[in-house]
Amino acid sequence: MSGGAYVHGYSEREAERLRDQARTLTSLLHDSVRYPPGSRVLEAGCGTGAQTVILAGNSPDAAITSVDISPESIRRAEDRVMAEGITNVTFQVGDLFSLPFDPESFDHIFVCFVLEHLADPGRALRALRPLLCPGGTITVIEGDHGSVYFHPESRAADTAIRCLVDLQREAGGNALIGRELYPLLVQAGYADVQVSPRMVYVDASRPALVEGFTRQTFTAMVEGVRDTVLSRGMMEKDEWKKGIADLKRTCEPDGVFCYTFFSATGKV
Amino acid sequence: MSGGAYVHGYSEREAERLRDQARTLTSLLHDSVRYPPGSRVLEAGCGTGAQTVILAGNSPDAAITSVDISPESIRRAEDRVMAEGITNVTFQVGDLFSLPFDPESFDHIFVCFVLEHLADPGRALRALRPLLCPGGTITVIEGDHGSVYFHPESRAADTAIRCLVDLQREAGGNALIGRELYPLLVQAGYADVQVSPRMVYVDASRPALVEGFTRQTFTAMVEGVRDTVLSRGMMEKDEWKKGIADLKRTCEPDGVFCYTFFSATGKV
């Protein structure tokens, strides 16, 4: 039964690895975001609550209001938060561009993985600013798909990633928004804007990130646009397959994969 | 005379900014490299001593031996070190691939901005390994020109940078070597290899880096291959000019520029 025992042991280790990876990324993006007891925090664009549970867990004595334009997303976020036993979050359906709050209702605003989907992220940032009381802060976290590079190099993989960027731009978003956070916040009238890049560097010495980030997060996301890319002839089928295979090739023992998130803060 | 006073004040500030920038980059790359008193350190490929003075300054009680294949470079490095009043460095002309030292002659080896110029960096790393005593470490620092991205985006600037990468490859080097340090060190037989990316993030809130890194270091380096690129028809003159102008455009108040160095360590 040593084979069985090994498989069991392996999947235990595997689960632990994935938990490690989730913790690593969570720390990378969230550890600097902790709000004092009693502070009023707006999470603008909470989606289904993936970041809400981390945000609320890290600031257990802040009063968090999480809004999203989709009632269905809000329902799922409520379920998720309840399942985690979190009690400091209030949910509300609302449009980022015209939220139903009085001016200066919040001490802090948190916006994570939202601006990338908006046609006019600057307008969203300007709409949020009056909701902050004097001295209040905004924190914005976004990725940047143009920050990706890897070893071995692959033109097919570069092209596949560019398809994802192009499709997001067509849909009115911007997958390269991370690098733009500084000018966006400054132009929206925030003061003391500071940007902190958060680079994810992955090689074989970090197996949790190889699996959890390179393969199951980034490569899986690129694979998600396969049907659109092929049906619209953005890439030939063989080139696409090579692109995906080359991304997975970076998960081999001699492969390396790099991606950078950006975290920005501004004040009122 | 207020105009004159301003100009004077400005150039004072300007000089201070450049010193700040040099310190910022020096800290980014060198702060983690400090060798204990009495340790025997080999700097392999010291060139004209730009890194030697920092290395020796940070480890004033280590005995540093700096070698380079070029007698002329060694002469200039000696002058530089003497001008700084540094006394813990011995210079020697020598070929990285066949250095005139007994096995296990050193406790630590330091290699900075050297591997990028070598046709077979793996062979260099293998040649150095026997020179380390058991428990000894190697530190390798390299850039990666493929880690560059910026705002606003520019295809012409991307192409100009790619010309630099292609020319370095033609010359037998590899301007994208930073991302490869992990597999290179592992394959050369070093143990416990750890890579630490050192990202230079530049926006208008960091004026010393705008001038000192984006404009005067990176853009100047790309401009350095202008004549070769144009004479060989790698780019049209107008496209080249646009590429350089677009790199300088990232130095404007709403511009952003990103570059990543890699620092790797391994053990014997």
C-alpha cells in the first residue's frame, strides 16, 4: 500500500502547497491594507466577495460597506462572508459612478481588480473622491498583463497573452492598467499618490506559485479566451496550442515566470 | 540676480537628485551583499571597477580579489579604487574560464553585469564553482531588458529596445539573462539557489529616478546603438526617432517606467 500512501501524502502536500500559494499572494497584495478599529471603509466593486473576506479579516474592527452593481454578485458575496463567520461587512447594490452615500461618508476606500474592467477608470476615481472625508485614503490594486515575461521565451505565448489584452480592450477594459495607477490617481485629484509594485517571481524553488499562480491562475486565464480567439481567427489553432504549451513549459524545473501587480494609495 | 540664484539652486538640487538616484540603485542591488571581516571574496569580471568600489565599501574588512580579462580595465579600476581611498582590493588580470587560483581559494564570489556579455554563461559559472570552499556562496546580479514596460505604451520604443537585445545577442551576449539566473545556477551545480528580483519603478514622484534611470541610464543606453540600427536598416530613421521620443515621453509627469534587475545566490 506504499503507492496509495504516497498518493495520499502527495495530495495532502499538494493541498498545503495551494494554501501556501494563496497565503503568499494574499500577503503580497493585502498585508499593507489594515484599517483601524471604528474606521468606515467602502469597498467599491466587491464582485462575489473574493477580496472582501480578506479585507474584512485583516481589519476586523473596521465597519466595511461593500458595493457592486450586480445583485447576483452581492448575493454570492453575502453567502461567502457569512460562511466565513465575518460580521463587519454590510452589502449594498450600487453603481460606482453614482453611489447613494452622502459626501465624506467614509474614512477609507478600497478598490481591487475593478478599474481594469471600466471604460473610464478616471471618472470612477473622480466619482469616489467626494465620498472620502478630509484626510481619508483610497487604495487601488490592479494587475498588468503586459508585465509578464518568462523563460524560455516564446513568441506564440506572447501572442496568446496579447489576444487576452486585446479582447479586454475591446470589451471596454484595460488589462495593462497596473502601470497607469499613478497618473490615474493624480489626474483624479488625489494627493500624495504612492505606487508600490508587487512582483510575483516564480521558479521551481517556489512550487506553490508554479502550480497556484503560473499554471492555475495565469495560464488558466489565458486558456479561458481560447474559443473566442480561434473562432475569430486571432490566432491559428496550432499557434495557440503552442502558446499555451509554452506557458506550461515555464512550469518545468528550469522555467521562470514573472508578473507584477500594482498597489496605489492616494489621499484627500 | 534671482534668475542666477535660481539656476544655481536648481543645479544644486539636480546634483543632489543624481546622488539620491545613485544611492537608490546602489541600495537596491548591493545592500544585501555584505561579507564578514576576514572573508576572501572574488569579484569575477570587475571591468573598470564601477561595482568594485561599492562592493569594497560595503565589506570594508573582507579581502577582495577583483579580476578582469582586460589589462586596460584593470588599470582604470585600480585608479578608481585608489581615488576612493579603498585598500582592501587586490587586482589581477585573468580569464574567467581559467583563473589562476587554487581550488577552494575563496569564501564568496561576486559576479555583476558580466554573464550578459558571455556566449556560455553556464560554463563560466561551472568554472568558478571549484574556487569556492565548502559552504561558500556565489552572488550573481544581472539586468533583463525584456522586463521593461512603460506608460504611455509605444510600439516604436518596444522595437528600439528589441534592436538593442538583438544586437547584444549577435555579439554573443544575452540582454534577457536576468530571468534565467535560477536555471543557470542550478544547472551549474550550485545548491540552495535563491533569486530575488529588484524592480525599479519610476513615476513623477521619484524625480531622481526619472532623470537618473529612465532618461540618463536606460534611454541613453538604447540611444547608444542608434548608428548601428540605422546603418543596418533594422529600423527606419523616423520610427527610431519616434521610439526614442516615446521613451523620453515616459519621463513626463504622467509617465511611468519599469525595469527589473535580478540578484541570485547559490552555495557550494
